Amino acid sequence: MMFKSQKVKTLFSNFISLSVLQGLNLILPLLTIPYLLKVIGVEKYGILAFINAVVLYFQIVTEYGFNSTATRDISVASYDKKKVEQLFNEVLSAKFFLLGIGIIVLSILVFSFPILRKHFDLYFYSYGVVVGMAISPIWLFQGLQQMKYITYINVIFKTLFTLAIFVFVKHENQYWLVPVFTSCGFIFSGILSLIIVAKKFHIRFIFQSFDKINNQLKNGKHIFLSELQMTLLSNTNLLIIGFIAGNSSVGYYSSIEKVIRAISNLNAPVINTLYPFISKEMVNDKINAMKIINKVVNIGSSLIFFFIILCFLFSDYIINLIYAENFNENAVLIFRIMILFPLLSFLDQVFGKLVLLNNGKDKEFLKVFFYSGCISLLLTCILTFYFDFIGTAIASTFAQILVASGMFYYSMKIIRTK
């Protein structure tokens, strides 16, 4: 009984920590987007959004799915300190390896294409986010179910450097400071996280051999390719709008999409709290794990659906509250088209991450994103060409429906056999 109570206490503690982190990720964009649109304008905001879309690919490569695979592996081996330390060293070494390749590739791309070379400095300022994400071992804290440390760090530094944007970005020509401050928030958080790993968990970093790095890259291959496909679904849209419709359209679409995705990610604390727990439970008691997942689906879907209805009915008020005079009449339409994202994202995460990944169905997970990504890419090009960013919103929503449906389809094959 005491053991069960301790598990519940740990889950609740991690849920609170992850909720605070997710709340931070929701609130900070809602504060900065309207301010930046007013101070630097839609076009400059669109330039930054386009650059972020390019740099995000390097972030996905550097992360390489370790937030899923390393979290899962560490949670299973959490009682074996030597195994945890070995996993930490191998994963962090792999991330440093990918980080180095990334900066070389980015340099080649930026100086090879005129459209990128025009703002080459901003790409390197923004790459600081990739550096910060690479050195921040959130997967270790999550796998060990010790999320409070990473929460404190992120709250302090991300809040501090977000405030710096309001203090120092006062004119349109100071827009370059935005990626600088954003990157600083991630880098300082990463550095302090590594210090805590050394002091609190007594884990010291030793760079590993290429063979061990290669083993980790092989281990995370399917998850990495899945997350790359996921990025194609969500991120390539901005690049397509940029090439077809220009920076202003990127600014309009990306600012609304950011809010929608921030709302969608409100389910992340639940999923990320349950993920390491379900990983262990699948090993110890699969039937109980499936019962927990079933409850999560029923309760979560009902609450999110009710929330979506409220957002749809009050969408005019929500957009006006956030953006005031900074938007045209299409903002509310984009918001309503994409309002299903929170529910679709929730179902995608539950069936994809909690069921498929925890049952070793990495290939099926990848297959869903591959086919959805291909269809999304084609639809986005066609609809954006004819309907500008309204078409992009329609294509994005349809792609998300495909992902959630695919995850559900493959999960049912597992659930029915239990």
C-alpha cells in the first residue's frame, strides 16, 4: 500500500512540474507574440518565424527522438545507477556529435542560398536554441521521474530572458535581439541542468566512443524518423508559405498556429508524466497499463472536447483579447479551422506514444507519420498556392486527422490482443 502511495505521489509531483513547464510554454508566447507584432511588425515577425522553421529541423536531428527512447530506457533502468550513468553518457555524446554536424550543415546551407544568406546572422543566433536543447538532459530527469529540478531551471531562465525581450526590443531594427534572448534562455537552462546532474545525481560526463554513439543512433532511428515526419507535418508549412506567399503571410499564420499548438500541448504534462510510468507498467502488468490508458482516453477526450466547443464559440473574443488590432479578419477563421488540434494531438499522443512506443511498435509509429507527411506536403503546396494561409490551415488540420487515425488503427491491433 505504501509503495502504491509513493508511486501516486511521484506521478503527481511530476505532473505538477510538467504542468508548470507547459503553462510557461503557453503563457510566454501569448505575452510576446502581440508585443512583437506591434513593435517589429508582421513582416519582421514572419522573417523570424521562417528562420525558426529552418532551425527546428536541426533541433529535431539533435534531439533524435531521445526524449522518447532515452526516457523509456532510463525509466526501466532507474534502479541501476551504473546503467543510468552509461545511458546518460551515450545519449549526451550522441547529441554532441549531432550538434557538431548540424552547425556544419547549417553553415553550408546559409551561405549557399541567397534567400538564407540575407539573414545569415539570425540563423546562427537561433541555433543557440538547438545548443541549449542538446545539452539539457530533460530525458534523464523525466526517466528518473525527478522533474522538479528541470522545472525550476526553466521557469527562472525562460522568464528572465522573455522579460529581456520586453525591456530591450523597442524598435523594428532590434528584432535580431529576439533569437539572441531566446537562445540564452535555453543555453543557460541547459548548463545549469548539467551542473545539477553532476551535483545531485553524482553522474559525471565522459564522451563515449563512436561505436556506442552509433548504437544509440540505431536505437532511436525509428523514433527520430517519426519526429522528422512530424516536423514535416507541422513545420514545413511555414517554409511553403514563405516561398509561395511571403513573410507577411508567414507572420499571420505562424502566430495563430503557435497559439493553437500551445493549447494542444496542454495535454503534454499528462502524457509525459504517464510515459515513463506506463513504460514500467507494460513490463510488470500490461493489462493494468491498458486499463489506465483507457481511462485516460475517456476522461481526456471528454474534457478536451468540451474545451474545444468553448474555444470555438468564443474564438472572436479570444483572438481579439490576444492580438487586439494587429490582425485581419482571417485570424478567427484560421483559429476555428485548426481548433480540433488539441483533441487530435491528445489522441495521437496517447495511442502513439503510450501504446505503440511502449509496445515496441516503432516501425508502425514511423509509418503513420511517413504517409501522413507525404499527403500533407502535397495538400499544403496545392491549397497554399490557391488559398494562401487559409489553405495551409485546412491542410494542417487534415494531416493531423490522418495522424490520429493512423495511431488509433495500429493501437487497436495491440489493445484487442490484451
